[in-house]
Amino acid sequence: MEELIDKGLKNIGKKQRGNGSFAVFSSSKIDDFAGSRCYDTTFANALLLMILDGVSGGQVEYIKRGLSRYLVGQKFDNWQFNYWDRKSKEYQSHRVPNDLDDTFVVLAALQLCDKNIFKPGDFAQITNILVMAEQKEGGPYRTWLVPQDFDQKWLDVDVAVNANVAFWLKINEITLPNLMEFFEDKIKNKDLGSKYYPSYFPVIYYLSRFYDGRYQNILIDWLFDNRTRDGGWGNELVTALAITALLNMGVRRDELRISGKWLVGRQNRGWWPAVGFCLDPALEKRKYYAGSDVLTTAFCLEALSKLRMTNDELRKKSKFIILRNNVQNSGKNKYADFYKNVVDDIRRDFGKLGEGLREDCVRFLDEMVKKDEDMEIGLLPKVVADSLVKKVDKKFIGEVCRGSIYGWMAYTLYDNYLDYEVESWMLPVANICFLKLHRVYSDLGSEKLLQMHSDLIIRMEAANSWEVNNCRIDIGKRIYKKDLPHFGDLGVIADKSIGHGLGPLVVVAGAGGSPADVRNFLKFFQLYLVARQLNDDAHDWVDDLRNGHINAAGAIGLEKWFGVRKLRKSFDLKKDLGDLEVVFWEKSINKISEKIWWTTGEAKKVIKKVKVIGFFDFYLSRLTRLDRAAERAVEEAAGVKEFINNY
């Protein structure tokens, strides 16, 4: 794959002109550019720069520098841009006003390549461009940068154009509710046609870069419904657009491998053929399509690059996944300050305890905070609150975050005690933390929230009780198939950690979530915990077994071992563990990964039903992380098996 991408980049580089730009062609046929007209457009070059931001290797940086230099030279004084190259003959003969589509594709492309390109004064000018074009305050926006009393044909509002505006806004961490409402109405009604693009594919590609709302599945389903049996979507360009869009929206790579193979099979020495991407101005009332082999090849390289990316690379632009980096890199970050204030409040609270107990509580608090590197445990209610449509009272969130940390400390100590990892002298710390947790929810003054707290604690303790009674073994004795624990639908492994969902659930309820919202959020959290715990168990099952604990993945492995070794009546930990590991990586890891994928798929559906949530990046990225971990486990299984056989 890397060799093909490097070859494609080398091909593209050969066609770059001295001023950094590339030619684009115009044909009356969408998939036949023989004898087409050659044009110079700002738009095609901006697209190329934006696409190549997602491609690495070869001479891509050299190509991007040339494109950036060319595009900066095309700007008007106030950062507006035109479709045509300012020096082209078409700029005079087929004159059109400056427009938002070209302007914001160029702005996004330039900023992706150089995050410091715009100064405060530039942002003010860009804001004025939006104000000039707004149909109503906060969007949506008209396409053409003309006065409101202009001819009606220049006053249209287009979904694709607004999607390019929204992408630039996302790069700058800006979300406009009116604009999101516009998109959701369009998506819900499948009204994604644009007068500037020949199909839905470019529009969905644009939307996939920023939209993660409740109707995202409509876009995903539409793309899969239109995929052919061989894995393609008709031609090379729309197939590349579809692959990239689906990956942007969190679809697993394994679901798109057939499409990637289809795309690779259509290349010719690192080239893919020209296909019309957008519409050129009509000539003699006849449609013309703009495209080039360079543009199609760039889109194909982007798709193939994303198919080979790691999970972290695919998620790098997610709004909420930047949380850890922001906290670590900026002392003034709002999350870092919030987290510090919550921890300081807890430390002061522990300061009121008696000598000895006070020091033990503070010492354990410091240990836990140090382990919470991404601050997700303490900040989870805050991050959930920030994802909601309505603003939640800051003091309320602070109290819930305190409760989350108290609960996390108590749960960790109780769990470690049950696993024989801490001595009983730490139980007073656990009990104090649990008491503080209960006090937080009592002080919130809501019977409903207090009942929610009690219900989840009961579920958690029932799961702990079940585990102690069913999953413990004497490591000196043989294991018989009849004694294996049966985890059923795996809900019990989620219930063990369901207390972590208490804070977020309370935030959803406290923000006005309906009973259905609360139920769906709890269901999402349970599904997420099942997938996460199953992933953890798949890595820990050997150590757990050696410590006398059969976890869910270990149970699946043992069940399969007894099925493969039909003559064996019992399992001897000392003698049979190596054989079990071979069977596990040969037979069980695929089954476990499939369970994770099914669970995350259901979780993605459920979270979209929570109507009080406005931004889904945080939730979907967590699920995507688990999907990718399961993928890697399957890919590594052959190597692990070989290692074990040669050990």
C-alpha cells in the first residue's frame, strides 16, 4: 500500500506546474474526459491541498507547499476567493462572483496546512464574509457573495456549500446550532442534492468531516445501500469519496477492505482516471463536469491512506478527543482548571478527617489522580455536559464530578480487595469514599437522582457477588467444563463497572433528559462497558487465570478448548495453559472481536436516540477505539500463535 501511495504522489508531483497549481479539465461526460477543455480554477487546487493533508509519504510536503503558495496568491484583499484563477481567461469570459464554496474550501485547506496562517484581523474579515452571506443569523449561508437585492439566481442556499463552511468552523472549534439544524433537516429528509455537484457523494463526503449528530446513520446506511457486491460504488472517484466518508463517520476498516481492494484494482501504474467531481458553468445550456486524473488520484490516495491509518490517527481531529492533549499542554485550559478545582475540593474535604485516616485518603487520592492521565474519570460528567444541547449549571457539574472521583476510589479499593490485591487496612478509605459519594447525591436534593444512585450501586454489588461466587478457582486444582462461569449476554461484566456511568447519567437527567433519554444513555453506557471490559479481558485473561480468576474472555477460551480437545475431561493450569493460548488465538479471538463489534454497533445506534445530546464525537470515538483494538487483535492473532508455538 505504501509503495502504491508513494507512486501516486510521484505521479501527481510530475503534473504540478511552476506556480504550484494543477490544471483541471471540463467535459460534457462525467466519466469520459477525452478531448476535454483545460481550465485553471482555484477550487480544484484548494481541494487538492485539502485532500493531501490526509496523505503522507513521497513528495507530498513539496506538493502542498506549492499549492499553498499558489492559493495565497489567489486571494482578494478580504480573504474572499473566486472559482476561476484570477489570471485565467475564464475569469473574464465566464465571470462569476466570489463565493463561499471556493472561499471556505481554500481557507480550510490553508489552515490545515498551517494552523497559524490567520491572524486576529484575518478572522475578523472572514467573520464579516459570513455575516454578509447569512440567510439568517448563525446560518445557513447563501452561496454567492453578492448584496441581498441581487438577482435571485445568485441568492441560493446550498447544502454542500454550507458543509464546507461548517468544516472550516469545526477546524476552529465553532459550532452553530442554526447551521446544525439546517443539516439535520436536510439529512433527515434525504434532501442532499446540490446544484453545484452531480450526486450525493461529494455532499456526504463534506458532511462526514464534521457532522456526528443523531442522523449520521442515515448517511452511513445510504452509502452502504448503494455499494455494489464487488465493493465499489460505480466509479473510482465516488468509491474513494464513500470510503473516506465512512471512515470519517467511524465505520470499521474491516467493513471497507473489499472496497479498498476494489479501488486498488482499478489503478493503472499509480493513476486513477478523471471523473467529474463538480459542475462547471454550463455552455450552450449543456452540463459540464470538472475533474482530472490528478484530482481522482488524490481522492483515491486519501481513501487508501485512511484505510491504513491507526485508530489514533483516524480520530486526531475529534473535538473531544483533544481533551488529554489540551489538559497536558495548557495550564490555563478550562478542563485542567476544572479538574484541579474538583480535586482540591476533595483534598480539603479529606482534611477534616482524623489523623491517620486523613493521610491515607489523601495519599490514595493522589495515586488515583496520577493514574487518571487523561483525566477522563474525574472529567467524564463535565465532558458529557459539554456534549449536551443545553448548558448545565457549573456548580452542579462540579458536585457530580466530585461524586465520580469518590465512587472511583471506593470502587477501585473494593475491587482490588475482592481480587486479593490490597490488604483489609485500606477498607476504611473505601468506606469513607463511598460515604462521601452517597452524601454528594443526598445533597443534590433530588429523590430521583438518589434512587438512580441506589439502583446502580445495587446492580454493581450484585455483579461483584456473582463474580466472587462463579469466577474464582483454586489454582492448584483442575478446572472442569461444568464449572465454567456462564456470562450470558455479558451484561454482568458491564454491571461490575456501571458505577462509572452514574455521574454522566445524572448529568443527562439533570439537564432535562426525558425518561427515554436516561434509559437510552444507560443502555449505551452498559454496551460501551461490555465492549471495553471484553477488550480488557482479552488482554488479561492469562494473568487472571494464573491468579485464580476466570474472566469473560478466559471463559470463552476455555469453552472452545474443551470443544477442540474433546477427549479431555479437565484442564490443568500448569500443563495445559500453553495449549489453551494457542487455541485462544486460533479459535477464540475472532469470536471475541465479533462480540465487541456487534456491541459497539448497537451502542452507536442507541446513543443517537438520546435527544439531549448535541455532539457525539466523544461517544463515537470511544467506540471506534474499541473497534480498532479488536481489529488489531485479529490481525495479530497469527503472529501470537507463531510466537507461542516457538516459545
